[in-house]
Amino acid sequence: KNPPPSNGYCFYEECSATADWLRSHTQVRPTVGIVCGSGLGGLAEMLKDPQVFKYSDIPNFPRSTVHGHAGQLVFGTLKGKPCVCMQGRFHLYEGYPIQKITLPMRVFKLLGVETMIMTNAAGGLNQDYKVGDVMIIKDHINMPGFAGINPLAGPNDDRFGVRFPCMSDAYDRELRQLAHDVAAELGYSDFLQEGVYCVLGGPSFETIAECRMLHSLGADAVGMSTVHEVIVARHAGMRCFALSLISNRSVMDYDSQEKANHEEVLETGRLRAQQLEKLVSTMVTRLDNDNNNSF
């Protein structure tokens, strides 16, 4: 099956070429992939013997254009576990086709990654959430998907996955339980939440009416990333776990003087980053120890 000429869809050959290039430039064979959200790039600093590749040097890779996203791929080991870490991701609002945004997931699959851990900064819609809370994502609402903007639109390549992948189990239940267990051990349970993440296109923050609507639809947090990556990772058979750092409370009241801003997002990231790093790194060490669950 020859796919049509690439028009933004990341076809198997394109992803293979990128994976081959990376394989030839590093000895690390990652089984865990980590995506660092806004202000959370410190996770990559935890990798031992890091090998760093700028996105601009990697064939077929898009470039990260957002402040707070370093724009590099870091290979190394986390507590002995081979990992690859994206310091900075790509978003719809940067103008990339949605298939290009999710290209790294397919490259990771071809490199042998089995488990994806994603982080993001999000606005809290749930009124019980406080700035600085960490929300385990248990499910998502893909708003752009309602308008047909889905990373799996276009020709399906069966070498990655099936035409109609299931999403009712997108966020791995065992990994979510592991996060709760680790958080309890580390004393983090008081700021750990679990809820539904809604993705929008951005880059403008949501209006008050939009926040109210999303909250009434069952969304606990809102952001501009992660969901598209999860869809592609699940399509390719990888396990997914995702965390949102609640970096601001979405404005729900017309009398409020508050305004959402990106600086607030980055500052919250700095304040909570070390604990998030500890949570994720401890989870990664446990991925090995539970062979019953085929980690």
C-alpha cells in the first residue's frame, strides 16, 4: 500500500526515517516516553547520561515555538529505565497540521516505547480544585474532534493501528492506581485530584461562557494539548498516563477581576515542579517491578 504524497499526514516512511536517524545517533533504546508540559521541562533534567537533540536537528520534526518549552528531545535513563523525554511539545495553535503535532508519538512507538507519560498545565474548572493541585487525567473531551479535527483523520496505516480505535480505556487504570499509591507514600495525596480534561484549540484562553459550558459538560480542567498525543499513542498500542498541573483557576464569574495568563502558568510550574518530578520518577521505577501487569 503506497500512501499518497505527504500533505501533513505523518506516514510510516516519514516516521521510520526519523526513528532510524535517532537510533543511529543514540545507544538508548527507550521503553518509556515522557512529554513535559509548560514549565515542567525539569523532568528531563533527571535523566542520567542525557543525550540531547534539538528538534530543529531531527529530520521531519516540527519546532516548538512556545515560551516555557525548550524544544529538545532528551534520551537517558531514569533510575536505570531507558527513557526519552520531550522538553516541549507541539500544539494546534502553532499552526501545525494535527498529524504533525503527534508525529513524535509514532516515532516513539517505532523506537520501542511501551508506556507514555504526559504532563501539562491546565486551567481548573472544578471549583474544588486549587492552583497547584495535580490532576490525574481519567478521561478526556476532545472538542476539536467534534469538528473533525482528529490526528487519525485521513488514510489509516494499519502498521500503526486499526481504523477505529477504542478510547474508553485511553488512560490506563493500573497506572492511575500506581500514581495514587506513590502519591500517598510521598505525602502528596492532599493536592492530588483525578478528573476529566477537555482540550481546545487555543491560543486564546477560554471565555467565561465557554468555561461554564465545559464545566457543565463534565470537564474538570481545560487545556490546549495532550489529548491528540494520547489518541495517537493509544492507536499505536502504547499505554498512557497523564497529569495536569492546575496552574490557574478558570474564570467563571462575570464580576471577577481575574485574568488567565501564561506567566501564571509557568510560575505554578516552577513551584510544584519538584514534587511532580518526584512523583513521575518514582512511578517510572515501579514500572519494572510489576510484571504481573506487563509493565
